[in-house]
Amino acid sequence: MRSTEQLRVLVEEYLDELALTPELHGQAESVRYALVGGKRVRAVISLATVEAAGVDAEAGLPAAAALELVHAFSLVHDDLPALDNDAERRGRPSVWAQHGEAVAVLAGDALLAEAFRLALSYHVPQVGRELAQATLGMIGGQYLDITGSAPDEATLHKLKTGCLFAAAVGTALWVAGVPEREQAPWRAFGDELGLLFQIVDDILDGDGYVLAHGEGGARALADEAAARARERLAHVPADTSTLVDIVAGLSTRTS
Amino acid sequence: MRSTEQLRVLVEEYLDELALTPELHGQAESVRYALVGGKRVRAVISLATVEAAGVDAEAGLPAAAALELVHAFSLVHDDLPALDNDAERRGRPSVWAQHGEAVAVLAGDALLAEAFRLALSYHVPQVGRELAQATLGMIGGQYLDITGSAPDEATLHKLKTGCLFAAAVGTALWVAGVPEREQAPWRAFGDELGLLFQIVDDILDGDGYVLAHGEGGARALADEAAARARERLAHVPADTSTLVDIVAGLSTRTS
């Protein structure tokens, strides 16, 4: 069972060496720019799930990379002037600030299409199906966010963040060949991760859950989410030690 | 063998009744707006290919609709102020002019993700693979166009237009279960359609090929492309009568 750091290095190397579609021509430069940095949390969850299910993490690399590409796609488009108007991302100019708005729109498009190309490298369509469903949920969440029309905080975060975390576990189950009838306990675990990630994100940024519940309240909510995730893992019939480490890491991270 | 008009009505009804992912919430409105109008050329080619290959056109509807969604995605993003800055499309305000830039970015994203959801409703991943490859080619073509960096006219049009026409035939072959070793003559036909469509488009708009070759020169090039497409069809061992009609229709269309 590899450590989260070993899995992170594995996905980082895979993304570094990823061959983009040649037909992208010069557009590839902004796609690579958008892929630099990031903690690779979603990919590591996916690879750790593949390993916990008894399959080599290497088999999960295209799906794990696809998750990171979808995440990067969402950041590139969300940062656009017409949406969140963020000129900075991960301590550097965001894609539109560096490459211009037109190329940034296309960079997001290319990241999404490359993500599906990777997800479709598997023999079964289910990996791609999970990714399409999660992507549509994220888009719906972003719509609710920018239009201020979310029915409540939980719905918003479930869509904007939770979908892709759930898909990190879901895609891994198909990669590892876990039969559908045995997937429920794994998925129950995956469903808890997005909320945990989001609350801790808000604690680090001092917004969202902190504004609504105070810092102590948000910390308590994060601890409850982590406890639920560990409780769910206890029902997964496998060596989930690395997944337990991931929950601890998500709960106590400082960046 | 159904006529092109019967196939067009079939895909129109399918798109009208298409259930979008509920998680899109209010974003769905702009997605539907973007799908109104259009000649459904790519979808009809795909359905006619499915029928020529001996399978009911109905089986091809999700793939045919996916092609139209990818086409609509490309129009919505290309029309954005940062790209072609077109405020009108099909005689109505373009999506950004009607719904605002932010929602238009998300509408294009949602169309692309819904297209993959449809393509992934098949049991084999190849339908989605064709779509991903064509989408990446289109994005590369749009990059070459807006940056003025295309090596030549042929490369540009092959990417911007040809890829998706070729995919209309390619996806249909997988839907119809045509074995890979028998696909070559069909694909040779599909490769001719994009160029024919593009030249006639330029004749109708008085730009592109007309500027480069004069109206007579462009007409001659269109006739040659149509002749090559018919010649390719002659090598396809099937009843290709509707596909022959499509070539005639593409060649002589007036809108």
C-alpha cells in the first residue's frame, strides 16, 4: 500500500509526461500552464481507492489524471473575467491573465475534452460516465453560485466540490473492477470527502462556513465530517490505511 | 431507408425531448436556447450512415444528438466577445447576448459534458473516443484561426469543420457495429464531407474559398469534393442511397 505522498508523485510524473493531442497545436501551451501546481487531492484519493480495492495504482493513472484535468478546466473557466474575474491562481497569473481570454476559454475546453479522452482509454464506458455526471454537477453548482440562486449552502457545495470527490472514488471502483453490488460502502465514503475538503478550505480562507458558523463551529463541522468519513471506511472490506491517512490529511491540512 | 428529411425530423424530435441532467438547475435554459435551430447536417449524416450499415436509425440517436451538442458547444464559445464577438446566431441573439457571458461560458461547457454523457450511453467506449478526438481537433482549429497561426487553409478547415463531419460517420460505424477492418471505405467518404460543406458555406457567405479562388473556382472545388465523396461511396458495400442524397444536398444547398 503506497503512501499518499508516493501516490502524489506518481500522478505528478504522469501529468508531466502526458502526451496531449497533437491537433491542439499551440493551444497545448496554455493547457500545460493550467496543469502546473495543485495538490492533486482528487487524483490521490482515486489512486488510493484503486490500491485499496486490490489493483495496482498505475492502472488508475488515466482516470486520476482525468479528474485533475476536469478540476483544472473548472478553475480556468471560473477565473475568467466574466465569472469570478481572478487574475491570480496558485501564486501565478491565471490562464486568462497569462494567455488572454480567448485562449483561456479554449484551454478550459481542451482540458475537458482531454479528460474524456483519458477516461475513455478504458475498455468500459463507466469511468467516462462518472466523469460526465460529475462535470455536469459542477457546472450546475457554478451556475447556482454566480447567479446567487442556490437553495442552500449544502446543495451548492455538494455540486461545486462534492461531485468530483465522489467521482474520484467512483471512477476508481470501475478501474479496479469492483462489482456494482459491492460499491455502496465505498461510495458512502466518497460522498463525505467533498464536504470535509470544503469546510477546511473555508477555515483556511476565513470565508464560507466560517462566516456562517464561526471558526469554532466550522472546525466542529469539519471534525464531524472526518469522523463520518472514517466511520464509512470502517464498513469497506479492504485495507483502507492510505484512505484513512487521506482523511486525516484533509482534516488537518494547513494549505 | 429513410429520407434525409425524415432523419432530420427524427433528430429534431429527439433533441426537443432530450432530458438534461437535473443537476444543471437553471443553467439548462441557456443550453436549450443554444440547441434551437440549425440544419442538423452532422446528425443526419450519422443517422444515414447507421441505416446504410443496416441498423435502425433510432439506435444512432444519442450519438447523433451528441454531435449536434458538440457543434452547438463550439458555436456558443466561438461567439463569445473574447473570440469572434458575434451577438447574433441563426437570426437571434447569440447565447452570450441573450444570457450574459458567464452563463454562455457555462452553457458551452454543459453542452460538451452532455454530449459525452450521450456518447457514453453506449456499451462501447469508441463512440465517446471519436467525439473526444473530434472535439480536440476543433479546439486546435479554433486556436489556429483566432491566433492566425494556421500553416494553410486546408489544415484549418480540416480541424475546424472536417473533424466533426468525419466523426459523424465514425461514431455511426461503432453504433452500427461495423467491424474495424471494414470501416476504411466508410471513413474515406466521411473525410470528404467537411471540405464540401466548408466550400459551399464560403460560396453562400462570399468569403474564405471565394476570396482565395473566386466564385467560379470555389464552385469547381465544391464540385470536385462532391465527386470525390460520391466516388468514395461507390466503394462502400451497402445501400448508400440516402448518403448519395446528402452529398447532393450539401453540394446544392442555398442556405
